[in-house]
Amino acid sequence: MLGLAACGGSDSSAASAGGPITYADWQMEGAGRGAALKSAVEGFATSPGGGPITAEQIAFPQFQDTLLTQLGGGNGPDVFNLTVDDFYSLQSQGLLADIGDVVQRPSSDFIEPDRYAFVDGKRYGVIHSVQNYALFINKELFAKAGLTPPTTYEEFRVAAATLTTSDTFGFALRHSMSDEAGWWYDLSNWVYGFGGRWSSDDGTPTVNSPAVVDAVTQFADMVKSKDHPYGSDGATNRRMFWENKLAMMIDNAAVPANLLGENPNLQLEVVPVPFPTKSTVIIPIFTVQNVDTKQPEQSGKFLNYFLSQPVQDQLTTATRGNILATSTAPPQDLLAASPWLKTFSDGTKDAVLALPTGFETNAAEFRTTVLREVDQVITNGKPVQQALDDAQAAVGGLKR
């Protein structure tokens, strides 16, 4: 945070063409993929027209609050990444620069979710990457138990129970307010997988619909079961997985490279989430420019550097096929070595934004309102229907 304040809050008189800029993200600490992302960012320093750049890592649970604190005061990083809900929230507050005249690549080069980077016809970001979700399987633990990957929800729960021993848990997910943003994605996967949605296409909240009630009931039952490490967070779950202490978790397309970076011998398999429907969450991550950057020219150069074909090709390989801004296909040898890439690619067809339709600019408030009620279900035994009825009434009063 001190680094962000120092870089973003420098006196404008000190700014000059080619001056140093700061890039902020939450993904650069992990081995494998994280290291590749940081290397690509820092490569701007030696690129044609580039210059000094500092790559700042901020933990995901604190990322939004840190940025709001800095940006609200006219400070903060020059260029940074945002999840889609934070993107719309910060754009509505006037904190993101219109970069329509900055981006040099033609629109035909970008993947289809690039459309989400526009608000009222103006471009406020570019796709950094797109992530969707699938079920991660520890093949070693499954083989020892004589199990095959589950294809139905019933098989999934049986596998979780069978694979829970004195040394391992069968399944883990995020489930506490201290891990709020990540919890929202995990809960949304459950809701979408059971056929629910947070709102209808016209923006009417559907928080207490039968499908959502069913999903939350099953979610809470899993969290409170002996097959799940109650109180764990996302970082702990991933560490348990690569240490062979966790048999299954639902996670996104960015994670396999991180897991294998920590444990190259991990026997990983990725399969579709075995819920009643195929829908999972999709998360476009945007790279944006601070509207108050003291280095707009260098910030713009960085955006175009990151979108350049050599960097996009480099990252496609280094991140083991992560879906990036442009239509860059992974090489065939990478597809052969990373078969889960097809699982994630196929899953994008049925994936849905975690943003409730009609609440794009106050998604965080919607999210917190719902999660606080689900937290009451988990921690205090509040009946699911009552909790979701209360959440429905509360979000119905939010300004849209």
C-alpha cells in the first residue's frame, strides 16, 4: 500500500515523458503462472519505447479496498488489473481513463468478451485474461481410493466422503466474509450449477428463487460436513491441494499453472463441474489505466506493449494456455501437455458473469448483502429460505 501511495501520489510537476509507472495486480506471487506474469510486466522496461516499471502485488482479499483508498485520493497505481465487478464499480465512480484512443490493436484481434470492456460505447479497459471454472481432481488420491472423477452431484458427494481421511479432506471451497470476493465466485458456481441466477435478464433480483434456495442448501451442507475443512480460505485450500492433502476443489483456469509451479509432481486432472447444469462463473479480468495517472503516455505505451503479439504469445505459453486478450491459440505441444485447457475452453460456452444483471455498478453491495445472510446460515443455523427471503428484500431496495 505504501508503494502504491508513493508511486501514484507523486507531484505532477515531477512527471515527465518516459517516467516510471506502477502496475498493480494480485496474481504475481505464485510460482509458475505468477512468475510469468511478473516477468512479462517487467519486460516493459527493456521494450522499445518502454521505461521503468514497478510491479506491485496486493493480496486478492484486500485488492479492492486498497485501490479504493488510493484512487479516491487521486493516487494509486498507473495501470492495474480489475475483476469485472470492480471494473464497473470503479468506472461508475470516474476512476478509470477512457482508453479508446490509446489501444492500437484493431477490434477484430480481440476475443469476444472484449465487449465487456466498453461502457456507453467507450473503452475503459482491455481484457487481461478470461477465467472460468472446473473441478480439480488429485489423481493420486483418487487412484488410491479406486475412484474415477464424478460426473453427477451425487457421485461428487460420495467421492468427497470417501476421500476424507485422517490425513486429507475430500473437498474445500471459500466460505467466509474474510474471503468475500472469492467466496462470491464459489457460491455463484453452486447457484449457477443448480440452475439458479442472482437476477433475471431484466434486472429483477431472484435471490430467493427455488433453484437458489436448493443451491445454498447444498453449499451450506457441504461446508458444515466432515468432508470439508471448516474455516479454510482460498490460499489454504490451494496449498492443501498441491500438498496432496485435498482431493477436490472447484477453481479457475489460472490455477493449474500455479499448482504445478508449487509441486511439479502433482497428479492433476481437471473435469467439468458435476452439478445438475453446466453453467459456471466466467471472470473477465481487465487491465485499466488510472484516470489520475501522472504518466498517461507511458501508461498507454504499457497497455499496447502488453497487447503486442510477442507478449501475448509469450504469456500463452508461459501461463500454460491462459485465455488472453487476443485470439492466440496455444501450441499443440502445450495442449498435449495440459489437457485441462480443452475442459476450460469448452466450459466458456456455458459460463456466466458473476455480476447480477442490473446491478453492475453496485455489485459489491449486492454481494455483501447476500453473503452476510448465507453466513448466518453457515455460522448460526438460520433457515436458508428465511435468509434468502431477507436477502431478496434487501437487494430489492438497492439503487439500480
